[in-house]
Amino acid sequence: MQWLVSMLDPELLYLSHELTNTEIIIHVQSTHTSATCPYCGTSSMKVHSQYVREFYDLAIQGLQTKICLHNKKYFCINPDCPKRTFAQRFDFIACKAKKTDRVQIEILRVAMEMSPVSASDYLRNHGIEVSKSVICELIKKNAYIN
């Protein structure tokens, strides 16, 4: 399972997994010992706390894949920074997002081939829960980027 987790980020460590009738839940944690403050750019090794961040990745064998990331919050050591703490960030998922970038790309790929309603049904049958309104928002957002 470690190789699968490493596809998201080589610095993630597989901890455990659970199977239900509808999803695979994978618990991971970062092996990073420091993080860069997104507000001022200062690197910090001073851990404030940990929390579990849950989000979805591409489906495996038609089952939703939920990632439970045991994420760290750090103190910003720059006294001039407007924020005292920050959460570690990752390249594969946007801040506060509930789906990885890979899932969003797959949603857009399918949505370009059919209507949002049909795309929602198709994706649901392939282990990706997404509503037609979320698909429309992703299409709009992507139209401004391209």
C-alpha cells in the first residue's frame, strides 16, 4: 500500500487502511520534519499540534478512496509574520480542498465528454461522488484558468 500512497507524495507514510462496502479509507502521515509558512515564507520545525484532514482521491476498484492525513500544524517562528500558526500544505491538494487535484482532473475529463448530470451519474458509478453543481463550478473555474 505504501507505493500507492507514494504516488500522491513520496514523503507520505502509509499507516493503515480500512475497507467498507463503499470505500477504502487509508491513513497516512507526512514524514516532513519542517514546513514553510505560506504567509511569510519562513521555514519552521516547531510543531504546534496535529489533526486529521480527510479528502478523497481516485477510486480503487470502483470504491471511493478516502485519505485520512495526520497533518501537522506549525508555529511560525518569524515574529513579523501576521499568523502565529499554519498547517502543512501539499502539492497534490489545494488548501481546504476535499478532493485531490487528480480527482478534479478526472471529473473535468469526464465532464467534457457528457452533460454534468450524466457525468455525475457516471462518476458515482465509478467511485467518485460529485454533484452536477460541483461539476459546473469546476468547469467554470477551469474555463478562467485556460
